[in-house]
Amino acid sequence: MVVAMMRNSQVLIDQQAIFSNIKNARENLEADSDLFVVLKADGYGHGAVQVAKIAQSAGATGFCVAMLDEAMELREAGIILPILVLGITDAQWAPVAADNNISLTISSSDWLKQAAEVLFVTKASTKLKIHVALDTGMGRIGFQTPQELAEALTTLKSLSKNIEFEGIFTHFATADEKKDDYFQQQYDKFNAFMEVVSDRPKYVHVANSATSLWHKICGGNMIRLGIAAYGLNPSQREITELPYDLKPALTLTSSLVHVKMVTKGTHIGYGATYEAQKDEWIGTVPMGYADGIARKLQGFDVLVNGHKCEIVGRVCMDQFMIRLDRKYDVGTSVVIIGKSGELQNTAEDIADYIGTINYEVICGLQPRIKRVYF
Ligand SMILES: *Cc1c(COP(=O)(O)O)cnc(C)c1O
């Protein structure tokens, strides 16, 4: 995997913005609650290890990732705070998790038995910590009924020599929406589940960013702060009132590598889909869909020197072309996400244009774009 260090296209990360988002989330929580920052997908494209370090200094008390490899990346970088893997890990890796003090999510009693077997066979020296997932309406992972949960808790008790019941959690499907009846249903189910839990584990957690911003955290004592740590609104444009300011941390910029005047009638790009309506200045930008600049962004306005400049012709794999308002020098900055003069393009603007959500826009920015921290 190559990171393009010699190309002038970069994701700029404002470390102060991440710090302030997490600090605000921290201050919005009860003092004895834990705050785990979600670092899956390389910290939503912001760089997991760098964000982990900022988060620690801003008061995060742990981290969540999607898979064990992501947790190992953090451990190898010297991060020692608790880490929870939110997805399901194959039971064969239980010893790796135990040895590295990484907590795993479980969704079935069979998994517990398999893991206990592997831990026994490999003579793991430390206990495996697990968090029990409850499916209260997300339909993704987790136990489905309080009876199933009760069985798993019995199994857990019998395996307590090798496995520690560290946490229990659920995930809301509609916390980012104004309508809250489905949220309420899930909350009721969660409470029914909790009735069979006689010994509450160390962590009880239900809140992603949206839940922590707009709902109670339902008797939990930890939140899993993802998108809000990066300064983006989990509700896009639906709920705009926020208990604290969210500062977007990510800017995506490039610069013109080629500028030319084309005459009226000239075609641009694959398929010759764009035809100059008059003599026009056209600039070429060295990024494309292989960087996460969606091909559907044809027609979207990027920003040059405080002016909107339309992407003309199809976005190529590594380059795209824009119509300039006048001649600019090669090397002039092009802003795809971020501010230019009085104007600003947000991740939401891009998401709206291509029919997705801000999450997918930032996670889609490929590792070959260099990350620069300031
Ligand atoms: C990704 C994820 C989060 C973080 O969600 P945000 O909306 O980014 O805050 C929290 N919990 C679980 C289980 C997740 O998968």
C-alpha cells in the first residue's frame, strides 16, 4: 500500500477540533461515566493512532474498534487504555485478545464455549474480557431474548476462570431521527434484558454519538462516541440542535496540476460527456475515485480561491477536471471539503450530492491520500 507523499493532495486533520469535540462530550457526561472514542476504519479516515492520542489527552477513557486487527494496531502503537472490539471475532483469536487486554463482543453462548476451549488449550495467562451484545431492534448482532441472555450468563458464570463478564450493551437504530417511538421500543427491550442481569458488569453502554447527543444514556455508564468526535453531525441535517458545538476536523485539499484554455465545443473526460459551451479555463486535479472522490461527483462544485468550480466530465480513477472562473496558476489550491474564502464545502454537501451520509464520505477517503496533522 502506497501513501502518496509526493502528490499535492491531502487530508488535513485539525487536532484541536478533535480535542475540543471530545472534551465537550466529556463535560456533557456525568463525571463518573466512561467515554470510549470509536476508532474503527482508521478513526473514520482521520488516523486511528493519532486520534487515540488526542482523545486520551481530551479525557477519553477507552476506545472501540470494529475488529481485532484494529485493536492490535492501537496496542502496537503503545495505547494502553481499554479497547473493545464491537464486531464479532472468530473464537480462535480469543487468546490474542486476552493476551493484549482487548475486550471482545459476544453474541452467542456457543461462542463462549468455543473461546473457553481455545483459552484452555492455549493456557492463556490472562482472562478474556467480553461484552455481551443485546439485539433490541438493530437486527445486527446480539442476543435476541432475555431467556437467551440468561442462559449465556449462566454459561459465563461457569467459565469465569477464563472469561470475565466486563460489559453489556445495545445499539439504537434510530437515535439520529426526530421521531423517537422506535427508540423507546428499543429502550423498553433493553430494560427487559437488564432485568435478568443480577450482577451488573463494569460497563453498561447503549449510546453512540446520536444517543449521547439527543437521548438519555438509559442507565448506562459509558458512551461510544464516534462521528461526533470528528465533529460531524450523526443526524446530517435532520436534527440540528446540539448540546455542544461540533467542529469538523477534516479538510480535503489538492491543487491544480494542469490549467488550459479550451475552445467552445471541446469535450472533457471519458465518454466525452461534457462539452464546453464557450471558451473556458479547465483545470486538472490529481485525485479520483481511487482516492474516494466518487464518480457520481460529476457536476459538484469544488472551491478554488473562494469560487465554486464545477467538476466537468467524469471523475477518472486518479484525476478529475474542473471549470475555472478564470486562469489560475498550476499549484493553486483546490478545496474539496473545507473552507475557501467565504465558501465552505462540508462532508454533508458531498453526501447529499451523491446520495449517502457523511460517515461514508469520510471513511471512503482512501489511505493513499496522505494525512497531515496540525
Ligand atoms: C460505529 C458504532 C458506534 C459509533 O457510532 P457513531 O454514530 O459514529 O457515534 C457506536 N456503537 C457501535 C456498536 C458502533 O458500531
